[in-house]
Amino acid sequence: MNNQFGSSSLSGPRWLYPPEAASGLRPEGLEIPLPLGRWVRQRFDASHVEDLRQVVQEQFRQYELAARIPHGGRIAIAVGSRGLARLPEIVAAVAEAVRKCGAEPFVVPAMGSHGGATAAGQRQILADYGVSESALGIEVRASMDVVEVGRLPSGMPVFFDREAFQADGVIVINRVKPHTCFRGATESGLIKMLTIGLGKHKGASMLHTVGFPQFSRLLPEAAGLILSRARVLCGVASIENAFEDVAALEVIPAERILQREPELLRIAREKMGRILLDSCDVLIVDEIGKNISGDGMDPNVTGRYSEPTMSGAGGLQAQKVVVLRLTPESHGNASGIGVADIITQRAFEEIDFVSTYTNAVTSTVLSSVRIPVVVPTARQAAALALLTVNGTTPEKARVVRITNTLQLERIWVSESLWQEIAARPEFEALTEPYPLEL
């Protein structure tokens, strides 16, 4: 754990109580029986793209991209910090298509301030996803340098990765999906990658100064400016299904990105995984991380949004949310942990405050990194949640447990909740009931 931010040292909580402390708050007061429950399957559409390479090759031919790519040119492939399904396969397919056009591809990280807002940190994130020169045979050029491509009518400057701007062409790869902090015709996708991702720390910070509620207007406006000034060739947009696989992959010529992305967002909403329930008493999330969602755990699934204006924007409504750990791929970036109610000591100790706070300060949403109540173990975290819900008892509580907000086919539900959903065709019991094990 990196507990340094600036010159301040942050030490972890100590689960120590004076003798006069209320017995219900001591660790031994949390040793209550946990409810019975079972693993169930949620049924989703599993259709997916079998051959990504073929799709990319066919669409390069369809849009005659070879005519746009200068022979012998250097083409930047922009790749972000999200854990896209089959990302190395997509990057390799795009690089192969570029080489078939007689040009040489290289990868640039397009991830705003992620990776601690350092080139080394961003390079490491890509390597962890399998996108590196050693893994794919494609050079990675990581830099935080930017150029100002122009100014919006408001006077706001728009920045763009210098390596990408100086290339002979740019291809942007990203997943299209609902965003975690704003609603609009376009949310998370190619437009956000062009503006926030390729804006690096300086550009991302500048755009975030207006606040998320303005993004539905601001990002398309900034993307339009970039498309008119930079040598953007096309975007490669993926849509994922509920099984973390690619449901659709589209190569979109630069001039069609602003028009096509809203259409893809509507499809993405229909395809994405969700918890097929309206509410529960306790939601236990085994792991959160930047490779899973920009907010660590996707609020479109959990119903917990860091941005205040998104309250009621959808997702499960849970009285208490418990988080057990961070993913290794997060490198300690705990963005989104602030919307949980209870976390484990393990999760706390996995936080890198430099990476986490850099991300939060850039986004201007500080609530996403507030520290929830910390308890020693996963079992005690669940027990504390059960003891503090209203309108029920621990043994009758409606509990849902998920691995993360991407893996949603298999979830654990308490018996009280199973009795409500047993007759619904979208649910299938996978096990007999047994006590919750953490």
C-alpha cells in the first residue's frame, strides 16, 4: 500500500475500543449467525462476436480505410485504462489491419489521469491488460505531454496527446456503455476517449472543471473540435454483454463517430449485465477496481453514484453496501469506494492514496474516495451491515452478493430473497441453501 499523498502520511484504522465502548461495536459483538442463501444464475443474452479479427478486416475494407492511411505512416492506436473484454485481441486485430494498409502502428495510453497521472503508471496498466510490446509486438509510447488543438466558443482550451497528434493517423478503441456520473446522448465511449482519455491529465482536469452535469454537451463539442484538427481516422467501438464478452464490434470512420455513438449507447444499455432486482437490504461486493468500472463498481448496477446529480439514475437500491477488496489490476486506485458503507481492513490497506486521490481530484468528485466504516474481516463487515439495516432482522435480511459488477451471471441471494424470485424464469437455483461464507 502506498499511504503517501504529498507530504502527509496516512495510517490505517485500528479496531481498538476502550473498555467502556458499547459491546455491540466490539468485534466480538459482530459474531452473529449469517443468513442462509444460495447461488443462483441470472439469464442474459449470451450472443457475441466469434472472430474479432475478421470483423475488423471486413470493416476496414467496407470503409476503404486503406485509402485514408498513408503508406509508411505512423498510426497511433489509443487504448484506455478500462478492462475491455478481449482487449489484446482487439488491439492486435487493429494493428494487423493497419499493417496491411502499409503503415506502422504504435499504442498510446488514453486514460486521462489514471495510473497516478504518470507515463510509467499508464504503461503498466496497459501491460497488465496484455497490451505491451513484448506481448503484442506493438510499440507503446507513453507520455503525459499534450498539445492544445484549439479552444471552444467558451474559451476553454482542448488538449490532445502529443504522440497521437504528431502521428499520421489516430485510431481510438473503447467500449461504449452508460457512464457512471452523467447522462446524455453519448456517455462512455469513443467521444470520451478522444476528449478525456487522450487529453491526458491536463486535458482531463480542464474539462472536469465544468462538472459532470455539463459533459453531455461539452464532450461532443470538444470531440468535434478534435476531429476537425487531429488526424483521427476512425474509432473501434465494442459493446459488451453480461458475460464480459464482445456482443458487437464496429469500426466507425471519424466523420460518423458523433452520429453513430448515441445509437450504440442505446444498444449497450440493453446488452449490459445488471442485478435483476429492484432492491435488497445488503449488497456485498467481493471486489472493486478501475479495470471493472471507472467508479470501481458500476453504479448503473449497484445504484450507488458518486455524483450527487445522478441520485435515482438506476440500479439496485440497497440499504447497505459492503466492499471486501480491490482488484490487483487497480494498482491501489480505490475510486468509488466512497459510496460503500462498510469495507474490510484488507480493502483499506490495498488503497494507494496517490493514485486514488489524483483520480478524484481530476474528476472533482471527492465523495468517490471517502473512507467508509472499516472492520477487520469480511465476515464482520457483513455482520455489521446486517445489524444496521432497518425494517428486518439479520436472519431475514434480503442479501445479494456479487463477485464484481461485471460478473453478474452468478450471484448469491439469501433465502428470504430467493422465496421472492424463485418463480421468475430469469433466475435459476445453482445450489441448495447454506450459510453465507466469507
